[in-house]
Amino acid sequence: MNLKYFNYRLFLVSIIISMKFHEEYYIENAYFFKQASKYCSVYDIKELNQLESVFLEAIDYRLKVDQCELDTYFSLILDGAQ
């Protein structure tokens, strides 16, 4: 996997997974790949699928965050911005 622009790819994959989790209808990765390739350097659909799989494994497939955890990370972000 090419690490160039990895932070953009990571953000893209997190948005894709979030949309899939919250939407009531199924959206194929081919659609996301077509849209993302306009703005982000994702080389092929296989790479997008691989990134999605790695991301889900990294978060242990926990797609729901409780309020306490959200508050903790929000505070860390605010503290880092100061």
C-alpha cells in the first residue's frame, strides 16, 4: 500500500464507513471511488476496499462511540488546538 497521502485516504475511508453505517440504503465502493478519485489519490478500487478493511479491523469494528469517549477526544482536540 502506498503511504503517500495516507492521511487523506484515512479520512476518506472514515467518511465512507460512516456514511454506510448511517444510511438506510447500500452504496457501493465503486461510487465512492469515482467521486474520491476527483479529489484524492486513490489508485484503484481494490486499494479502497483494502483501506476500508484495515480501518474496520483497526477500530475493532466498533462503529458506535458513546458520549463519554466522544467528549474525551473532543477535549484532546481542543487542548491540542490551543
